[in-house]
Amino acid sequence: MHRLREERTIGELFGLLTQDLTLLVRQEAQLAKSEIQGKVSRATRNLVSLAAGGIVALLGGIALTAAIVLLLVEPIGLPPWLAAFIVAAVFGGGGYLMLQGGLRDLESMDPTPRRTVESIKEDIQMAKERRP
């Protein structure tokens, strides 16, 4: 009574199942880690862009404010306070638009690791289909 090579005991099958599940969990964890790292990297780039936009708006406003105010005061004859107010409103509006662009990009980013979630759902469905 020799067992055929293909026949396996319940213990052997359980051992194989445990190995497969361990491998599957490791692969899913690696996928989740990779996907989350990509999203964190993208969020970091967006935050840097947001900060750079704010700094550029500030520096541009400072550098051009004096020149434009003087231009509005001298040839046009506006009172200095009104010239400064107009220039501040223009630079403030430009900075606001830059900041809104960065915030919009951040808000549209989905932090959920979608590929990992879908892969886990597929794994669960496959396990259910294989159950006797």
C-alpha cells in the first residue's frame, strides 16, 4: 500500500496552505508599503510646490512693491497709501492663486492604497472560491 506521490496528508496540505498564506501576506504588505511610499513622495512634492509658491509670491511682492508704488505715485499722482494698497492687492491675489493650485492638488490626491485593497479583495474572493 504505497501512497501515490500526489497524495498528501491533511497536515502536509495545511503546511502548504500556511506557507502560501504567509507569502501572500508578505506580498500584500510589500505592495501596500510601495504604494504608500509613492503617495507620500507625491504629497511631499506638492507641499514643496505649495511652499515655493508662497515664497515666490512673497518675494515677488516685496521686490516689486516699491518700484510699482513709486511708479503709481510719481507719474500718475496717486497718494502713496493708495498706490501701496493697489500693489498689495495685486500681489496678494497672485499669491492666493498659486496657493489654491497647490491646495487643489493636495485635496485631489487619494491616500488610500487602491491597488493593495483591490488585490486583497481578489485574494479573499479566490480563497472563498477554493473552499470546499
